Amino acid sequence: MKIKKMIETSLIDWEGKIVSTLYVSSCNFRCPFCYNCDLVLNPDSFSDVSEEEIDGYLVERKDFIDGICMSGGEPTLDPDLPGYFKRIKEKGFLIKLDTNGTNPRMLEELLSNNLVDYLAMDIKSSLNFDHYGQAAGIKDKILLERVKESIKLIMGSPVEYEFRTTVVPLLHTEETILEIAASISGAKRYVLQSFSATEKTLDPSFQKIKSYASEKIRELSEKTKKYIPNCSWR
Ligand code: SF4
């Protein structure tokens, strides 16, 4: 498993848990607002973090580290992910997976083998290709079909999860957010994340976009509650 970056201790990547956050590099999306663009576009500029190094850190701190958050990039592109999670679980750690939802077959495998304790899946836009293609920077319609499949799979499974959308003014209006919410109506949890224009972005022109005011994001989250009562924002 190629891990390119590790945040040794994080209190913010899994609510209520202390984790080490691990990042893979590759991604099959090119979201213009992506903050991890260095990892996505220049993976070779990062050296690998070895499994031994990660294991050593986790095992030595087992008393206070609850588990890992696997992020990226898109972790499910690596065929070694299930095996890696199995080894982490055998050491007694919990696992959160961040995913863009384009590999439902692997998600199915992870869920049926109880290899994930919490799933956070991005929903980049409303589920029509004009919107999704623009927000995810993709031209291949099959990827959106896979996203839809993953939504169904996750909502039908007993796993703890959240769907989340980074809300970007150029890409999302109130109507877009309500369309997304309607398409995942009844989900366990939906989180709106405010895009922060000060970050580095995959498309540099997005650095100039002014974020929505917090009040606007809060209002949006209130409106989506008619579809998903457990909707929040961050
Ligand atoms: S924000 Fe988009 S491009 Fe960046 S890692 Fe996530 S899915 Fe990939």
C-alpha cells in the first residue's frame, strides 16, 4: 500500500476519535477546488511512508490513538487497500475511510468483511452529469454511475457513515444542494463543508472564489433537514 503522507495525530478527521491520518496520492477525479492537488498531480514529489513506520507509531501509542483515517487522493484505487485494512484491524485499531465513491465493488468487499468502521463519502454535486462532471473534473459518465451505486450500497448497509459536499459558490447554488439532499433522502448523516478560498486549489482560478458566508451554509444545512434530519455544516 503506497502511503504518501501521514498526519501522526489528528483530532479533527473523525469526530470524537483520535487518529493518524494517512494519504494516498492517485485520484480518478480532478475536482477544481481540490486542496490536495500536490498529492493528486505530483505524487512522485512525495516519498513513501513505510508500513513499518506507520505500524511503529500506532502500536507505541495504542493507549491514546483510536485508529486511522485513510484519505487522499482516492484510497480505493489501490487494490491492496482491503489487505492493508485487515492488518490494521488485526492490531486492534478502528478505520475511517474517505472516498469519492467510484469503486463500489471495493466498498462492498470492505463492508462485507467489516474492514471499515466509518465511511465518509463525497458527493461532489447533484447527480446529473452536467453538474457532476464539472464539479469532479471528469468526462467519463461511468464514474457517476459508480458513485450512484456506492450511495445505494452505503445507505443499505449497517455501517456508520456520512455523505458530504464541499460547497463552492461557482459550482453549487441552493438548488444544487437541495437536489443532492433529495437524492440521498433518508441518509444517516449529511455534512456541508464550506470551501475555503484561501487554500491551494487544483484549478488555481478557484483560489479567487469568495466562499459562502457561514450564515449561508448554516441556512442551507437547515433547509436540507427536510430530506436528511441529521444535516450539519463545518
Ligand atoms: S477533492 Fe477530488 S481530486 Fe481531490 S482528492 Fe478528493 S476526489 Fe480527488
